[in-house]
Amino acid sequence: MLTNFRLLASKPIVRSGKTVLRGFVSSCRNLEGKKSGPPIDENNLYYGQFTKEEYETASKYVKEQLAKMEGEIKGDFNIRENLGKVPQFPSRDSKGSTSVNNLTDLFTQTIKTTGPISLSAYMRQCLTHPDFGYYTTRDPLDHRSGDFITSPEISSVFGEMIGIWLYTVWQNQNFPGKIRIIEFGPGKGTLMHDVLNTFNKFVFKSRKAVKIEINLIEASKVLRQEQWKLLCGEKNEFQTDNEGFNLSKTIWSNDIKWLDTEKDIIQDPDVANYVLAHEFFDALPIKGFERTEHGWRELLVEHTESVVNTQPKLPGTSIDEDDSLLNTEFHLTLSKKETPSSIIPTLHRRFKDLPVGSRIEICSEAELYIMKMAQLVNNEKKLGAVLVIDYGLVNQIPENSLRGIYQHKFVSPFIKPGDVDLSVDVDFDNLVNLTSTHCSVFGPIDQGDWLHNIGVGYRVDQLIKQNDHDHEKQEKIYNSYRRLTDKDEKSMGKIYKFLCLGPHDSPIPAGFGDN
């Protein structure tokens, strides 16, 4: 609450020509988070600035103003007429009659109180709510109960190829002695495991001295534990440093550190950053918009007792016919008036000439993340690289790609909030446009083409020959290879793309051919 004090500075309490309230606010900010009451200094002044009487006067005034503000914000109003105000999500710990047992309750009560909510707010709560979120309450990749499977889980060959790519980039940059391998959204750690296993083998053979540090950008405590078990072997202790970050040692003796967000990455000009982002961007919250005769209007999530699922069938998938997955209480509605976010589409030139009726999806967080990644490789020493692997289309603007994934099938994104994974197509064209002036950009290129360019066929041939007496394993290796590289609707070779960022004037990296 202390951070709201700046709003009250328009009515200061004056003492001897000085603004007491502003100083009071500043002092309170410095002590924010401390549980004990304000001590009295030797000169009998609170925080060295106020007498006891002055402190109590200011404190009373601030409390009265805050109570007034809260009454205004939480009073009876509808977001349709008050679109500039922030929706108040009901707290599960509130003492009133409000009862929140799941996200359906949370959204229902929120929308009933404040009106429709933004699509990004809906997605964020579904995926990362601390008590009910999809990623914060389970292992989405569990082979028994998970809803989807990723390329690294299909075959270790996938990670091996990325490990080879990483080694060739490191080699082309003259083997920098300090490197940091950063992964955004590392899942169970499978990709990083296979990459490190291959990369460390090549490093050992090269006899080059290098200090390798691993940074995993992961907020989920559940997944952090899975990553630690796989990458560190449990023998290396899972520790916490003085700043609250988890750290350990990998089974290859590399230092490893878990970070909450990209903001925790420490910039070091002497360290080469190699960034991996596999199926990271597709889970970032988006906002939806439709162009009307009166300008851009935001698509919001509304609540209705029962709505038939109208989620379109997506290529290579099927909508489950289970009745429980055909009805949903939530759906999209178009805002009748401008919202604060309505200005966002006007900031993009590529949307300028779209006709009335056009719908688009914009992921502002993706823009922030890709620019952070570009910043990590945009340096004077021309070191580092970024590899983005995700699914999406090229030369198209995402317009209706939000889908739910439940038990390996696509379903409506508004069914079973918190129990269904949510995903969108990545806007690769936007990522390229944003970064092309800051670094060298290669791709996007189809996953099947990238894997073949870097030598996956040769590696699969090796593995098949090594298992000459185990025909069942040979068939499994071959089928996994086909699933990763084929370009039909049931495979990953076309819909998944590889995009690489490198320092200015970088040579074409392995896997990207003449792109």
C-alpha cells in the first residue's frame, strides 16, 4: 500500500514551509517490508525527520485517504463504463462470503464484479496463478498425466543437434573462455541435459579451457526440482544464495543457477551468452483486437452460464467430443468502447492497412523478451548467439491461434481454466522486425530443414546401425526421427521453426544453410 502514497501528495501537510507528507512517504518507502513499528531516534524524531505528533497526524491523514481510495475502487461500478480502472481479483483469503476454490470461481466472481477481463489477464492466471495455475501446480510433461510432449522428450537426438550447433558457434567465435548457457522455460531440463551432454563431450575432445555457467529462467518450484534432479543428479546439493537464488553443480561440474526472470541475468562483457528458448514464446499471454469502423477494439473474456465450444479444428488435431469439453462458461466479447490497450495496434505499421473486421493477436511480452535476448548478444566483442525454437507461421499475422491443450488434444482455451495448457502461434515476422537492426538474424527455417542441414540423418543412421540386433528400438528411433522432421500435419517438421540471432556481421550459423 505504501507505493500508493505518491497519489496523495496533492494535499500535503505543511510544517514550517516543508512538505511533511512527502518526506513521510519517502521514509516509509525506505522501511517498506519491515514488521516492527517506527523507532524513535535519539533526537526524539521518527525516522530522524518527524516529531511523534507530526508522524501521527500524517499517518492518520494517509490512512483516511487510502480508505477513501479503496472505497472508490472497490465500489459498485461496471468495467464497461470504467475501462481505465484495474479489475480487483477476489482473494481466496478474503473474510467475506467470497469463496474461491478454482480459477472458474475466480474468473466468475471477478467478471461479475468488474466486467470482462483482458485476454492476457485470463491467460496469465490460467498458466501461472500460484494456487491454481497450470504450470505452478503440476508437471505438464509428466508421461502419465501430461497434456503434451515436446521435441526433446521424443528423442535425445534433438538436443544432440542443438549441442552440435552450440559447439560450432563457440568454435566460430574463437572459443571464448567464459560462457553462459541460458535457457528460457527449460521444462523438465531434458533439452539442456542433451545439449550439455553433447557440448561437454566436444569441449573435452577439443582440449580448450572454458568456464561454463548455466542459467535457467524458471519460476515454477515444481519444475526447478525436476531440472535439478536431472541435471545435477541429486548428489549436488540444491542451495540458496544470499540473494535468494537457487544454485548447484551439474553432473558435468558446470555451475548452474536458477533465475526468476530475465531481469536477474547479470550482464558481463567478458562472458559470451548463448541463449536457448524452446517452446517459450508460445505460452506468453497475448491481447486480442478487432478493427471496427470506430478503430481498434479489444477482445475481452466474458462469463456466461453455458456456451457451446466453438473452437475451430486446428490442422492435424481433433476436438474431443467429450460433453464436458464442449461447454464452457467463458467466451470472447468485443469491447464497445476503447480500452487503455486499444492504442497498441496503432503502434505497429504492419496493421495500418488491415480492413474493418480484421482480428489480430499481439504479445507485448514476446517483444520485451526477444529484445532482452538480442541485447545479450549485441556486444563489442561479437560473442554469443540466440536460438529460438517454437511453432508459428511466417509471412502471416496471428489472428485466431489461441488454443487449449488437454490430454494431447486441442480444445477451447476457455474450458477447465487452470487444468488446460494454453498456447498461441508465435509471430516470427514481428520477432525478426524487432531485432534485425540490433543483430544478425537467420531464419526462421522449418525444423525439418534445420535438423537435416545440421546432420540429423547421419546421426539417426548411426543409431540404427548401433542397434542392429534390436529391431524394436530401431523402429522407435526411425519413427521419432520422422515425427521430428516430416512436414505432414501430424509431424513437427514444418509447423516448428528455428530462428537465430547473432552479433552484427556473424557468419551463417550451422543449420541455416543459405538463409
